[in-house]
Amino acid sequence: MQSAQNQFTVKTPGRGVTDLTSRVQALVAESGIRTGMCHVFLHHTSASLMLCENADPQVLKDLETFMEQLVPDGSRMFQHDAEGPDDMPAHVRSVLTGAALNLPVAQGRCSLGTWQGIYLWEHRYSPHNRRVTVTVQGD
Amino acid sequence: MQSAQNQFTVKTPGRGVTDLTSRVQALVAESGIRTGMCHVFLHHTSASLMLCENADPQVLKDLETFMEQLVPDGSRMFQHDAEGPDDMPAHVRSVLTGAALNLPVAQGRCSLGTWQGIYLWEHRYSPHNRRVTVTVQGD
Amino acid sequence: MQSAQNQFTVKTPGRGVTDLTSRVQALVAESGIRTGMCHVFLHHTSASLMLCENADPQVLKDLETFMEQLVPDGSRMFQHDAEGPDDMPAHVRSVLTGAALNLPVAQGRCSLGTWQGIYLWEHRYSPHNRRVTVTVQGD
């Protein structure tokens, strides 16, 4: 077994999603590993990584609507608001959806389902530079 | 270190859970790997994999009740409903609970806690064929 | 590639969080692995592992407040209450937040972001002994 590890930075547009699928697939291809695992990690606590439906952009909008109702910005239940009304909600969203994805590699690619895309979900209002590490292990 | 990767398909009964524990344990045993990691991956965005209490079936029923309140089917907040009132809720549930599990392998088995079972959670009303990949890496 | 696997037990104080960051980092250092993956696994269904902001303790308090509103203890929607009003909510919290973390290892350490801490989140009211397995794989 062998491994490859790379980092890159994503400049997010503020709250919303960025599709990382092709960047991750390119790193898997570059690693030369045909069968194994690919791990994608986000070094932050106010954004997330997720797999989501990649065909109808409305899915991502509805997901945002859901999350804004579930974790209301500026809610009085939150006392940690040093960075604004989106500060604590961003941490809650990050805990609920996670900062890592682990994906099987088969035939030299992340073996995603037809409708699975890899997304970075920015939870803060303002644009941020987000650091991502991709580790591939296998044969 | 060595690895083994296998796929299988689960025919779900529609919304509800299917216990995958023994199928996953069988693949780990078959791999001959004694110590390492086992990764279980679902290639879909409207069903999930989860670890859940495996003793009292009421736990899984209460979990379903909770999720149906948290993400109401047919909610007017969702515009993506091409496949019915359970379409967008299924995607939200999938994001909240995840499509992958990573489990330690020790003494040739997934080292689960006494009450941990591996479940596929179908979020759509109708039966589906769900594709699962199991990757084992270790010694 | 090589691997190391260790177990330890955490005595929790009842509902609340325990910082595991330094214990996990110590096991990674001890493994001698410089580049690869570190997997942390909790063998229970009524507590979680999570990455969370580690600077302001109020973040963890607000997270607890949020979760207590999201999954109300003693809710009449839950029938599984053999062990008390916190029994079923603990299982729901565990499903929503997860029992495992997978972290990249770089330069001999878990490569966490500046504000990322590794926490065990006890969801039961009373203190428990919680078993954790750490598996490191890499070069």
C-alpha cells in the first residue's frame, strides 16, 4: 500500500456551497492509487464538507433554507456572538454536518454514486479562505 | 498492510432501516485482515448509514419519529419535490446522518460496542436498490 | 505503510464534553507515523465524538443549549425511556453527531485547524466509562 497527501485552499463566496468533486478526483488520479480510500478534511469549525445531490441546484438551496430554520442566525439562545449573528450557528452547522469525508477509491477514482457531489459548505456570511487536506491510501 | 474491497446491493423495504452488521462482519472476516480499518460507503444521497442501538427496536422507531418531525415530508419550505413529498427530506436526512461509516478492525472483526449495530436507513417511501462498498485496510 | 491501534477509557462527568485532543495527539506521536490517517472511535450509542471550536468555552455551552432544544429530554414523542428521560435523546444526539472521527496525520501529528479540538460529548446525565479506540495508519 502507498499513500499521497495534498493540501489546497478554497476561497468561498460567503455562505453557500463550492463543488470540490473535480479537484478531489484530480488528486486521486494524480496519486496513481487504483483501489483504497480517499479522505477529504476541512481544517475549520465554521464550514463543512458533505456529499449532496448534484443534479438539481434547488436541492442545495432547499438545504440552506432548512438549515437556516434549524439553526437561526442571531438566535437569543446563543451567547457566543463575538463575530456576529452567524458565528455560533456556523459552529452548530459544522458539528451537525461534519468536517471530513471518507470515500472509497475504485478503478483510480473516488467511487461516488451517480448523484453524489463533494461540497464545501461555507456557513459564515463573509468569504473565507478554507484549507482542505486530501489523503489517499491504497494500492 | 493489505486491503480488500467488495460491493453489494441492499433492497430496502422503503422508509426504515436494514441491519447490515452481519454482512459487514462477514466481509471483514473474509478479508483475513486482523487489525486496521473497515469503511462502509453508500453510493446514494437519499439514504444513510448509521450506528445505532441494536437491542430495543423501539429506539429505531423513535428515531424515525424524531426525524419526521425535524424534516417534515411535504414541507412548503422545500421547492425540490420532483419525486414527491419525501424527495427533499430524504436529501436533508442524508446530509444530517451521512453516507459513510469508518470502523476499527481488531482481532479480525469490526470492533463495535456491545449495543452498536450498522444500519442502512432508507429515507424514501418506496423500496430502492442501494449500492454499498466495503473497504478493509490493515494487517 | 504501518499501523498502530490503542484503546483507552474516558470517565465522563455526565452530560458535557471532555477534550481528548492531547490524548489522541500523544498516541499519534507514539506510533511514529508521520503521514497518514488517525481514526478515533467511540464504542457507544449514547455519546459522540466531534470536532469543535476550542477557544471560547461558551461555544460548547451554546451547543449544549441548542441540542437540548433540538432533542428535548423526556419528550412525549419518545417511547424508549427505560433508562430515563435522557435515554432516547442520547441515542438521537449520537446519530446526529457521530461516533467516529477520521483525521489526517501530517508531520507526525493530527493535522487539526487552529481552532479544532477533539471532544467526547457525553449525552447521558450520569457519569459513564466510555471506551475509545485510536487507529493510526501511514508511513
